[in-house]
Amino acid sequence: MTAQYLTHDSHPVKEGETILVHAAAGGVGQLLTFRMKGGQVIGLTSTNDKAAVAKQMGAGHVFLYGSDWVESIKDVPGGKGVDVVYESVGQTLMDSFKTGGTVVFFGMAGGDPEKIDPRMLIGGDLWNVLTTHEKNGQEEQQCCSNGFCQGKSTSKNRLFFRWKMGRMHSTS
């Protein structure tokens, strides 16, 4: 039931995705590895014997926790990182974020994870896009042409707001 929930509700796995499964030889890990039809599974285990179990269940690659698994995993899908990580260990959570993609956290078998600054979960925001007055104008024009503004946009009635160093600035 846990594997069903994780693969259909938390992150529905799509054809061609690269998936990292922590504790791939454990109970849920084996089910996750076995259920990933259409995806490339990378397993993580603590021993070579467990790595053999993960491979039998369908993992295409298996790395040991004692190795430099973060960098090794990034190399498997051509250096782009994985699409999703099923993280059940806890203490490895911060390293899981370094492998790319979505992290589905569902257990702490290895102990409590480090505290997470929620800002690290943001992939970007509006202020990463609106970097110049010109870019602000382009974005505003695009919004108005897509129907987000009432009336016609003119340079005379535009206000651009920019959050910078904790203060709101406006330029007309």
C-alpha cells in the first residue's frame, strides 16, 4: 500500500524517468524498485548483498551508501540528475536534494534528517526573472497581451515594483 501511494499519489512515475530508491533492498524499497515500469531505477543499499537483491528486483544501477553515491548517481542519466528520489533513510535527505528532481520523503530509518531551510526548496521566483527595467516592461506587456490587465498598457500608466533588500521600490 505504501509503494502504491508513493508511486501514484506522491509522485506518479512517468515513462522514461530516472528514479532513485533509498534502501532499495528493504521491504518498501523492493516494491518501489519492482513497480517502476518504464522508468530507470537506481538503488541505494548499504552492502553488496543488498545491492544484489535490488538488482534482482529491477534496479539498473545500485550504489552503496559508503561510496560517493551523489556524484555517481548524477552520471547515470547523462549528468542531469534524477527525476525523483524516494527517500526513506532520513539522515541522507540533504544529499538526496543534490541528486536533482523531486524528493519524496517517507521515512527516517537511519535517523532524523537535518533541519531544512524552506528557501532551498524554491527553484526560482519572480525576482529572478525581473532583473531589469526593460525585462519588467516586457513581462508587463506580455501579461496585458494575455488578458491579465484591464485596458491598454502605456508607459504613462505603468508602475513597476521590485522587492530589493527588504524594501519595495517603484519606477514609473
